[in-house]
Amino acid sequence: MNKKVSFLLFLAATGMTTGCFFELLLSVSEKEELMTLLAGFLGGKGESSLPELIFSKAAAGIVFLVPAFFLPMIPWIVPFHLTYLFFRGFVLGFSASMVLETLGLKGMFYIASTLIPAELLQIFLFTVLLCCSLQEFHHLHHRKKGSRKAPQLFTAGPYLYTYAAGFAIMLLVIIFQSVLLQAVTGP
């Protein structure tokens, strides 16, 4: 499982690096337009309510968790998860470098308090849950063929509890991040 986790975290880190380089390669006019939007949002002009922030972030997490939960039964959706982790890292790298370029030292405060800790925790959580799904797939599809015992069926107990705990942790991280974002960008 360590090799799987390492590969998935490397994939997300590659996405982060790519996002940073992508931001650096934007043209000046595109950067200025994005900087204006970002400064307006972080300045409190683009305020959204706390439930809206939580719901939008939870929806993005559910897009990953639901297919990952069914991965042991539908193994061909693995490329979706790999792509999702890469682009999650890409968005994190792009956002962090854009905030840093827009706000300078004040941007480091925004990044350190709201963006990096919560996003890294979510990426790590998604990686661990994806590895659990891959391990369950391996368990289901690679058992001994010569066994005359009754076939082992999918037992959802521990697997379901793992995903329920993962979903609860994701919600706690999202609520924490949304409250910090409201506190930092609020009046």
C-alpha cells in the first residue's frame, strides 16, 4: 500500500508543480484579469455565505468519493481518480501561486491559513481512500481460484465504515476551511 500512496501523492505533487508553472506562463493581460477577480474575492467583494462555501466544496469531494466507493466493483474508473488527483493538485498549485503573486506577503497568510492545510489534508484523505478501494478490489478479484469454499462476497462492513469516516473527516476539513476563509476574507 505504501507504493500506491507514494505514487498517488507524487501524482498530486506533479499537478501542483504544473499548476505553478502554468500560472507563471500566463500572459500579462490574463494575469491582470485573474488578479483583479482574486483581489475582489479576497477583499470581501465576492462574498458568499458559509453554507454556499461548504456545499460547493462538499460537492467537489463527493464527485471523488462516490466513484471511489464503487471502484472495487467497477475497476475501469481508476483513470478518473488519477486524473482527479492530478487536477486537484494543479488547481492547488495554480491558486497558491496566483494568490502569492497577487497579494505578496499578505497572500502567504491566506495560503498558510486557508488554502494549503485543508487542500493537502483532502488530497491525502482521497489518496488513502482510493488505496483502500484498490486494496478491496485486489481482495475481491484475486482470491484463490481452486478453493471449493463458498465464494467470498463483498462485505461492506469495514469498507463502508472506512468511507463513512472519510466522508466525516472531509466534512470537518471543509467546514474548518470555510470558516477560516470567512474569517480571513470577512469584514
